[in-house]
Amino acid sequence: MCPADRPWNRRDFLRHSSSCALHLGLMASASPLLARTRWGRQERFPVVAREPWGRLERVADGVWALVSTPLEDNTTLCNGGIVAGRAGVLVVEGFGSAKGAEWMAAQARTLTGRAPTHVVVTHYHGDHTGGLSDVTGRGGPELLVTARTRELVLERNRNTSEAMFEDARLIDRRRPTEVDLGGRSVIVVPRRGHTDSDVSLEVTDPSVVFCGDLVWNRMFPNYVDAAPSRLSMAVRLIRERGASTYVPGHGPLADSTDLARYIDLLDDVEGAAKRAFDAGLSAEEAGSRYRVPTSLGEWTLFNPRYFERAIGAWMTELDRGLDR
């Protein structure tokens, strides 16, 4: 997600700060305090732990979801979770810092009486992988990633090394992988759309999907690495799962109604981009004019250029289509 360890120029910063989640701290002041407070309090399930960086909600017996509050604190940055079976404990995401990853590992021990046995990340971005080196490796939980995720972490994320993946288990990028925790399985499903390295994690009983950044709730999504048409398709496939709870990459926990509203948002962005493309507008011009329809409710904007970035991603795809 971040470039190799080298000095950054302005172009590097504008591109990679979007995915490194540096924007979370930088742009928090742009989000109205009332909106930030309202979003931070949208609890769907009982809260078993609360810190400035997030809250851990008990979704069901043996399943907990972390809702990060990155507009207040950047320790975890992204959402994630814990899934426990009789024989294993899986943590979803490596989070944005070692402190965040260590806190989640400690919560797993407190809630289950056991240390994590597995860690799965949903994609390569640094706000989801930044704490991995401090909790995985020899003697730690097994890290499961696709080869593409490993490749992109090493290529783009700052301060990472191959040693992080020395003992990692590379999972299939083309078909689902089952992680048996003993009496409970987690199905890791390879997907694409937010990045080229996405996976979702599905729990059957209870019906929960950890979506990574394919799904955002009440926070406008980041299109910095997105393939917009693939993103739209991936989200619709996730909806077909018919889960009772969706854990987005960012924002409060979601249900089917929230997911439908998110799909409406994606469709609205697509429509705005196609109209701007046909009118010969630039992404910057179209982004400055775009507004989320009031019918879709309030969506926090991490970065004022997110509209431009989303429309620009669609324009790139549309332009490529004309070249075929």
C-alpha cells in the first residue's frame, strides 16, 4: 500500500496516503463533530470492550466484531474481529499498528481463554496489515494470506520484509479455503474490487461476513486501487450470501438494509461518473460537483478528494472500454 522505503514526493503522498490511512488522522478534522459522534455510537450488539480506538461487539457466541473509530484514534484504523471454535481462535485483520494487533490478541485471550491460532487479512492495505510483524511468526498464530496479498504488501507497504511471511500459509486465490476451528469453520473467499488482493471471511453459524474494504458503512469508500465494476459485482455477490450481519472494513456493523443502501451509493457514483464522462468533464470537475443523495443518508468523508477519486476510477475503466 505504501511505496518501498524511500523519500516521498507529493504525487506519492497523494496516492499512497489514501491507502496507508494517513488520511484518517489528517482528515478527521474535516468530519463534523456531530457526525463523528453519531457514527461512533451506532452499536448493534452488546459491547464487551471499549477503547478510544474502537469497540468490540459480541455478535454471537464465539464471534466478536471490532468497530474501529479512526476519526478519534489511529491504533486499529480498520474493523476486524475474533472467531472462536473448540480448537482454534481466528483474528480477522492485522490492523494499523502493532499496538492495535496486540490489543486484539489480548482481547482474544480474555474472551476465549486462548491465544489466537490464526490471523487472516482481507487485503494488503497498511491499515489492515500494519501490526502483523509483531503478532505473527515463530510461536505466534498462523498467518493466512493469498500470494497476491503477500506480493503487494512487500511491493507497496513501507517497512515490511519477507520475514513477515516466512511461516505464512498461502491460500488459494481462485477458490474458497476452509479454516476449521473445531465445531466452527471460517470460509475465506477470494474476491477483487477494492484491490487486486481482496478476500471476505464467512461464518455460517451465526451468519456473519467479514467484508474487508469491499464494503463500507456510513463512510464513503476509498477507490484508490479500485476496479469499480468488479467492486460492484463483488458487493452484490456478498449480498447474495444473505448474512444477518456484515462487518464492513470501516464504519458501524451492517445488516441487509445497510448493504442495499451501500449498493445504491455505488450505483449512484457509477451513474455520476458515466454522465460526467459523456459530458467530457474531468474527474476533478465531476468530483467537485458530486453530492451523496440525501435519500442515502449521511456518509462521512475521510478525504475531500474521495469523490474525485471514485469518479476518476470509473472514468479510467470507461476509457479503457472505449479502447478495446
